[in-house]
Amino acid sequence: MIEVNDLCFSRHDGGKKLSILNQLNLTVPAGQHLALLGDSGSGKTTFLHILAGLLHADSGSVSVNKELLSSLNEYERTLYRRKIGLIFQNYQLLDCLTVKQNIFFQYKLNFPKQENSEFESLINELGLEGKLNSLPYQLSGGEQQRVSIARALFNQPQIILADEPTGNLDKQRSIQVVELLTQLCRVRKINLVMVTHSHQLTEYFDQVKELRDGRFV
Ligand SMILES: Nc1ncnc2c1ncn2[C@@H]1O[C@H](COP(=O)(O)OP(=O)(O)O)[C@@H](O)[C@H]1O
Ligand SMILES: [Mg+2]
């Protein structure tokens, strides 16, 4: 569950204060999925980064599964970030690692001593069986995005934050990726927040919000 109350965020540019996010309020009940729309520069990525614990709000509160982000110390914040799955427009796979290594790399850093039996089923669900030894450059955009979804879900996150994950994909592949992503999150009962430009993709979501100049409209 994600709860945002009166969230404000600004940046300082020289001596000037730039207000980026203004009085945002939002509740995403446990397991539900939110689509976030908005023009370029409206604050979508900034908002995701605050949810991910990468940026701090100036005022207001953000809690994720009852954890109040502003109350976490640096160590707790690191632990919190391990519970967040991030998916990006440009996939951000490691070029020199195979598909399988990409999926395991972050997990092994986060949980060096813990086995994870989810690998095979996740790979099958995402249709990546034949690609495990491929390098990212040998995959299509849709396949690379499916690897990045597998990597995010393999970490068994509490929430998934996806920043325009279909921004580099054609319409048909975008629909495929969003159908898969929402379905996999649904089964696992995890919150999904996805930024998208496409009104067509919002039909897969429980809730749709639009940012304009840092405010919800
Ligand atoms: N590092 C930064 N320093 C100053 N301003 C920034 C920085 N990052 C983003 N901004 C500004 O914050 C606003 C929101 O940016 P962003 O959250 O990236 O928007 P979106 O993802 O909706 O395109 C924009 O006006 C952008 O120029
Ligand atoms: Mg952005």
C-alpha cells in the first residue's frame, strides 16, 4: 500500500527555488496498480524517485506498506531500496552479462546467502527460456524489457516502479509488455506504479493519475 500526503519537492538552482512537486495526495491500496500520465517535465520521474527512496520530500509524507520514508535512517533506507523493483525505458541491462547473469546479479548482491526457487517459473512466464545465454545486444527491445522485468521480480520486491517501460517499444510490444507486467504483479499481489505516455495502456490499471506542472489534475 502506498500513501502520499501533501507531498512537496523542490530543487535549488543557483539561488532560485524551483518547485517540482506540489501538494500531492494519493492512496494506492495493497496490490493495486497505478498508471501515471503527464507531459515531459511534469515531475513523473521525480515522483518515482521519491517513492524509491532516492530523493527526499521537502514536506508531506510518503509511506509504503506503513513504512514512513522520512523516518528511515541511511541504513534503513538501503534496506528499503532492496524492496523496490525498478524498471526503466532503456532497460539498463549490463551489456557484458548474459540474460541469466543479469537476472541473478542484483539478487546475489542483495541476498548473497539466500536461494531463490522462482527462476524457472519466472523465465517461463516471460518467455525467456531460449535466451538465457544471450547477451543483451542479441535481443529485441521487447525481449530486453522482459529481462528487466524478470530481474525486478526475481528480487521479490514489495512494489514495482516502472518509468516509461514501453517508451522504446512499438504498440504491439508495448501492450504485450504491459499485459505481462500487470499480470505478474497481480499474481504476486504487489503494487505497481507505471509511468506512461499512452492513454491506451491505462486500461490495464486500477487507478490513473495525471501530473501537470507537479500537480495531480
Ligand atoms: N537534477 C535536476 N536539477 C534541476 N531540475 C531538475 C533535475 N531533474 C529534473 N529537474 C526538473 O524537474 C522537473 C520534473 O522533471 P522529471 O521528474 O524528470 O519530469 P518527467 O519525468 O515528467 O519528464 C523538470 O522541470 C525538470 O527540468
Ligand atoms: Mg521522466
